[in-house]
Amino acid sequence: MGNEVCREADEKLDVICEHKSDGDIIPLRIRIRNEDGEYHVFSIREYRDLSHRGTYTTGDGVFVTNNTLVYECHIEVFGTQKTVKLYYEPHRSLWRYTI
């Protein structure tokens, strides 16, 4: 999570979420593996749900459908606030992210 401006991760992204009774998912914490293979855990300070806006390609170059859950999240990295976008595809149980 160092100096990269915007990239889509090829490695798996671990996400801890809260599943609400109404079916909503709230991302709470993410775990990302760096270039050296070490894991770093970040708590999500705040998020914004950008899901269900149709099929489009995001400004980050990620193709999403109306079924893709999209979250804009704020995390703290070495004392600096960073924005991370999380993309969840429920039919594939796959989390992706861009920075």
C-alpha cells in the first residue's frame, strides 16, 4: 500500500464484514498482502455504498454490474487517510480493490 496510485489487486483480498438482517453488507476491516508477501490489516474508518448504479466501468477501470457491491472506504495508513474502493461479486464470492 505504499506509493501505488491506482491498481487492481491480483492477489486475494480478505474482508471482514457485518451482514445485517436486511441483507446489507458493511465492510469493517480489510487485509492486504504487500509485494513482500506480508499481510497488513486496516480498519475501515468510514465507507460509502456506491452499489446498484447499473453496469459501467469505474474511473479506476473496473467493470461493474448492477449486482456488484461497490464501497468507497477510508482507511488509515501510517497516519495518513487513504481511500480504497472495494468491489464484491456475490455470485463469485470475490473481493477486489483499487487504491
